[in-house]
Amino acid sequence: MGADKVDMSKYKLVPEEKEEPNKGEFFIGKNHSIRDIIADAIELLNKEEDGSRTLVLKARGQAVSKAVAVAEVLKRRVAGLHQIVKVDGGIVKHTYELKENPTEDTRIVQEKFITGLQVCLSLDELDKTAPGYQEPLPEDMVTDVKEFPEAKEPAPAAAKKKRNQRGGDRKRGER
């Protein structure tokens, strides 16, 4: 009827080599902090000695919405940002090998298509005829910042746990 099922609990994911981003490129993943990405991007755009006037945000899969959020915040914090958005995608290969006695013969490769997004933000004018071009926001919609404020100290784990448990007594009818 179909292909044999493989017990994937006996396999582990083989880490793939990560490509190093070029200057001005930000690869956004689901575990990256939006605040940190924004701070790094603002710092890059405000450096005058190396002439970094363009940055590219790249994201795939579930991180696409995070890239959009970062781009929107940057457009409202840095005056004069031109934007071009490109939707792309590609096949991603994940290789698995046996946890015990791995060999080349026992590797499994899974392929899946993942949608991606590239957002190019530039202080220089971009190609206005390009699909996905957005002109800079009007000056009155931008709160120009030279530095992003420092992050607050994270709440202690006990405080977080207590917040997550609020309202639990009311559900059980206890007061």
C-alpha cells in the first residue's frame, strides 16, 4: 500500500552547517529576540564610519511573521527607510542518522518546501518599480531614535511561574 514506516525515535538530526550572514544581513529564527534584532539593526544603520545604509532581514517558516514585525518597528523608528519585500521559498533537507552505530547507509533525508521572506530596508532610494517596494513613512509617523533603549532585567523565574498560575483557583470554584 505504501512505503515502510520508519521508527524515527532511533534517529537523531544531523546538525547542518549554518551559513555565515553577510554584513547587513539578519537571519531571523523563531528563537531570536525581536528586541535584540531591532537594537542591532538600528545600531548598524546609525554607524556612519562604515557606510551601512542597507540591511536585509531573512526569515523562513514560522519566523516570517517575526521578520515582518521587525521591519514595521524599524520603519517607525528610523526615518527615511525604503523597503522591498520578496517572498521566496525553497526545499530544505533534514538528514537523520541512527543514534547508535551511525553509517552513511542508514541515513535518512527528508525534504520539505518552506516559504521564506526577504525584507530589504535602506536609507538610500531603492528601485521604485520593483514588486514589493514601499516608500518611507511620512516624517510624522516616525519616532527617530539613534539608540534602542536597553532591555529590562528579565523577571525572576518564580514571578513568571506565579503569573502563569493566576486565576487557577477560580476555575476550580475555590475562593
